[in-house]
Amino acid sequence: MTDLHRALGLTDDELARIVEILGREPNHLELALYAVMWSEHCSYKSSRLHLRRLPTTGDRVLVGPGENAGVIDAGDGIAIAIRIESHNHPSAIEPHQGAATGVGGILRDIFTMGARPLAVMDSLFFGPPDDARQQWLLEGVVGGISAYGNSVGVPTVGGELTFDPCYAGNPLVNVLCLGALPIERLVLGAASGTGNLAVLLGSATGRDGIGGVSVLASAGFSDERDDAKRPSVQVGDPYEEKRLIEACLALLDAGLVVGIQDLGGAGLACATSETAARGGVGMDVDVTAIPRREPGMAPFEVMTSESQERMLAIVRPADLDDVEAMCGRWEVRATVVGEVTDPGAVGRLRVVGDDEILADVPAASLADGAPLYDRPRAAPHDLDERRADDPTETEARGDCAAELSSLLVDPSWVYHQYDHQLFLNTVVGPGADAALLRLAGPGLPPSERGVAVTTDSAPRWCAIDPRRGVGLVLAESCLNLACVGARAVAVVNCLNFGNPEHPEVMWQLSETVDGLAEACRAFDLPVIGGNVSLYNESAGRDIDPTPVLGVLGLVERLRRQPPGMRLPEGDGMAIVLLGARAALAGAPHPLGGSRWAVEGRGRRHGTLAPLDFTAHARVVDLVASLVAETVSGGDGLLAAVHDVSGGGLGVALAEMAVAGGVGARVTAVDGHAELFSELPSRALVVTAQPEAMLARAAAAGVPASVLGETGGDRLVIDGMARATDESETLVDVAVADLAASWSGALPKRLDAPPAAASAAGAGGA
């Protein structure tokens, strides 16, 4: 038994705890159940202690962390469910199926709550794209997301694409999904009612995905490729998923299920134990009744397989015939595999077969009984030296135009493979600051509201300072939403880190949680769900801390498309910067963690720009108000808007010029430092009424300055006049050349044909 529990990933102390819980030695099946349920992926045993510090409640919160998805009240009788998950390790082994089943799993998390999935976003992280293996990974992951999302019929409306050497051995694939439901259809994943039936819906169970993410995500990668782990990667069937979605929503509308749970990580072991534990009841599961697509499967294989497109519904016996008829209409298999038992039996999960009890354990000990580890934490031993190595004071100067062009990357090679107009609800799709959708769909009450969503990360910031870095990421997310007229209402997170047994990694995690908690409280945002992905390491090297934030926003009245980032045609419109030009008067423009420093100069250390939460909130409120005047149907002051973030002022100006095919002239920029600094709390707006814009900013307590005006076919950026009273031209480049750099950067490195620069935008994927 000692060798077996270690082979399953359990420690000696964990085995001792299992023996204490059961009062005896566990058998093979019981040990397998504990192994998957107490894995890092399922139990959060290294992170739960820290996650408790996050704020999780708010006036709009209907369901917070702990369920399949978080749910908020959007108004008008509509609720929104949202969830973000990782499928990092499976995607590293089998990129197409790993990413595809990541999409399938996140969709089930959403319709488990009674919501129809409306949109998917993905955040992807790879090593350098000119490496052959990274190209294979990227093409496989993008193909998997595209094949599954397009086939099942849910639009992919945005995301991120990041390349960095730290992900060369361990790519990250994070997927977010949101859905909408009438509030009265909200259902939770809890079993109740002694004698009610556990009905397995969907696909048969196979050997693909045995252990799956519950095992793969609880260990890093070795020097050797992990081909032996390939059978643990699930295989998806999007057409089965589509039928399952429709069948489950129909069952919920008809009131035929009292609880429902998807089969994701740990498969039936998870679904049965969690529904029983949440309901405070027991459950008997007949392992011989479970439909299988492979012969000779052992009970532990059946219970821990993560075969896709399966749901567990709790059904009253009187409703079984109607459930079977409804599922038959959608060609979905429905099989009774168990029964809810008396809660007086201390909530036992019993697996039976051939009139024999094969496993008998307390359900709560699987679902909630994993050990809670307070692992050692330690800041990097050379933290002071890293922070002192700050590129802000660097005197190195180069060709600003060439450096600017090198920072432009068009991610449309990725998102052009996704259908982002399914349902015809997408108002703003990939390439913009945030995605924006009409809040409409089958069965929803009528509403003029819109829902916006963004996924953001900045591992180059978080590698320098995880606490401040994640705060800056959340600040950027809120401003991204404001650029499409939305106000943030909730956060979900996917926290990707290295090996938690390394004290520096646990320090990064703890600092990130505290930074996120601080920022969420400052912006009055609840964290309503999330995921922690650990052991993202290869050959002993940890990835940089990579918290990915999905932030949900609402638009009160959506009648018109937002202005977007495109510089408008014609000459003479004013370009206005909302927000401070510098952190403090006379202070240098911070460059620590900037793309200019990290990607252009290889300077990965230093200190980050400060973040003033109050000042940032004022900028966000002003931008959201200005855009809302347009989207609600008014004329407004804005002709274009774009946040200043990755790449700084220079990249923001270039993206706006490329998106509109229009040039601009900007004056009095304080050298390369201001051009590339990523100081937060800033947005560029274009207006025909600069005096009115400056007055609005002043009334809102937001610094504002006119930088220049639109026109021509070149982007010209002049430096600030120095002692000689002569300004220096920092950038003077044709917009067509910027567009060529932007559209050709990624295809050139991938050896693929470039996409034509389009007016869709030049922002994130």
C-alpha cells in the first residue's frame, strides 16, 4: 500500500490521515478516490489558506466561490454566470485536445448553473514563437479552441497572447466563459432528498483522462517529454456537448432536476462526493451501471476517468420518465447510476458493484477534507538587488521609431480562427480593449443592458512585484471595461504559479493574493470564483507568477457601438491624455517592468510604477461616463478612446493610428521614457471639442492635457524642447509602415502569411 499511495501522489502523512478518517486501511479504490480529490488541482491544499483573504461578497453576488461558477445579478431579472479555468498541463502534452477539452469543461461549469454560455475568452502563454515546439503548441492550442468553440456554437470574443521564455517548457492555457440565465433558473450543484436518483447524462466513460487534470496539474514536467502522460488527456466531442447543453437547459426549465454537477476534474469521484457533501447527504453509486466505451475498466478507472461531456443530475424518482424522454429528444444518454441516501448515515459515499460494497468513505472527507498546507514562504534572497537594477534611470537611447515598431504585434492570426459573432450578440469583439455583448438570448427577459468582459495579465510586472503587479492588472482591467462604456462589477481569477514546494513561489502566491485583495477592496469588487494552477515548472524552472484576471462589467443602456480606438478620418481633431503625465511632478517616468525594458532591452528587474487607487477610480469613472453617453444613444464628446497600458503612450498612439489608417502629430513628449513608460491610470481620447473635454476632466478631478491632433498619413511624435529650445523628433513613420510591422510581426516569426491590417483594432487577442 505504501508504494501505491506514493504512486498516486499521496504523501505518507496524507495516508495516515486517510487511515484516521476511515479507522482502517483504505483499499485500492478508496485510495484512488482520495488521491484525485486531494490532488492540488481539486483540493487547493496549498492555496486555500491564502484565498480566504479575498473579498467575495457584494450587493450583486448571488453565488460566490465554491460552486461551479460565480453568479451576479445583472438586473432586469437576468443573472450572469462566469468562470475561468486552466488546462495548462494537458495542453502541454496534447495541445489540441488539451485546449479543446478546456473549453468543454468551462462551458459545463456555466450551464451547470442554469446559464446558457454566451462567450468564451482565452489567455495563452507560450515560449518564443520562432521555436518549432512552441509553434506546434500554439497551432494545436488555437486549433483546439477553435474546433471546439466553433463547433459547439459559442463565440470566442477575445483574450490574450503572450510570449516569454519562462513558458517554453510549460505553456499556459486559461479559458473564461460567461453565460446568462433568468434568475429563477439558477440551480446549485447539491444533492438532496433521500431516495432521489443520481442520473448520469451524456457520454460513456472511457480510459481517456484517467486522473486527467487532477493528476497532471499536481506535478511539473521533467527534462524528458511526458509522452507517457498523453493517455491522461481527455478527448472532446463538441457535438455531444451541444446536445448536452440543450438537454440540461431544457431539464432545468421544466423543473425536472433538483441539483446538477458537471464531471470535470476527478470525474465521478468529484461529482458524487461534492454534490453529496454540499447537500449534507450520502450517496450510493453503482459502478456497474455506468456506461463504458471500453471493456475491462476497473472500478477505480471508472470513478476517476475525466471523459468529457458528462453531467450528474439529481432527479426525483417520479420525474425519471420525463427526464429520460427529454434527454431522448436531444439524443443524450441518461442512466441511473446511484441514489441519495439518508443524511443520518454521516454522508457516506458508497461505491457498490455486483452486490458488494467496493468503497465506503465520508463524502465530505473527499470534497472538503483535504489537508490544508501553510507551506514555507520566502522572498527572493536577492530582492533588493533586483529592485535596484531599475531601467528607469538608463541612459541607453535608441531609434524610438524602430523600438516602437518592434513592440507592435497583431494577434489576429489567432482570433481570426475563432467565430466571434455566434448568437449575433457581439458588439465589440477581439482586438479591442474589452469585449462587449448585448445581454440577450433565448429565455432571457428583455433588456437594454450590455455585458463587457476582459482578461488581463502582466507577468513581467508580477515577476518584479507580485503584490503591486496584480493591483496594476486589475486597474488596467477596470479601465479596459470603461473604454467600452462598462463599469466593473465582479472578478474571477486564474492564478498560475510554479512549484508550491519552493518557498519563493509560495511568497509570490501570498503576495499576489494580498495585492488582489487590496485592489478589489479599493475598487469595491468581489472575487466570485477562480482557479489556482500550481506546479507550472519544467526541469526545475518555475514560470513567472501569472495571475490572469477576468473582470465582468455592465453597461446600463446599450444602443450604439462604442467609439473604439480608431483614429477618425479627417484632420484636426484633438488627442487628449486623461490622467497624469508623470507619477509626481519632476519625477522620472517609470520603466520597470515595461515592454520596452523587458522585451526590448532584456531588463527584467527594477520597480513598478505606483498606483493611486483613488486617482485611478476617477479616471475610470470619467472614461466610462464619456463612453456611456455614446453607447446609450447620445452624441457625446468622444470620437475614439484607448487605454494606455502595455508599451506605453507610444504603442497606444500607434495602435490607434493603425486601427484607423490615419496619422497624427503629438508634441512635447518627454523623451523615450515618457513614450514607453507604463504609468497606470491613463487613457487617450480623441475629440472635436478639446475645451469641453478638459472642462469635464477638471470637474471629475482628472488631470488632462492636449497632446496633439489627428491627420495625415504619418505618426509624428516630437520630444520636449530642452535647454536649446529645440524639440527632437522621436518618431516619424508612415502609418502604412506601422501597419506592416503590426500585421507582420507574428506571422513572420511563425513563418505564416501576414493578415491584412484591419479596422477591427490593434489591441489584445
